[in-house]
Amino acid sequence: MSVGNLVLGSLFKVVLYSYPA
């Protein structure tokens, strides 16, 4: 697992949290 995957997951999480808002 590379760091890019972690960053992508974090970004996706933020978007998911901001979308329903």
C-alpha cells in the first residue's frame, strides 16, 4: 500500500462528509 492510496482515501472521506452537508 502506498501513501497515495491513503491520501486518496482521506480525500474521499472528506468529500463524502461534505457532500451530504
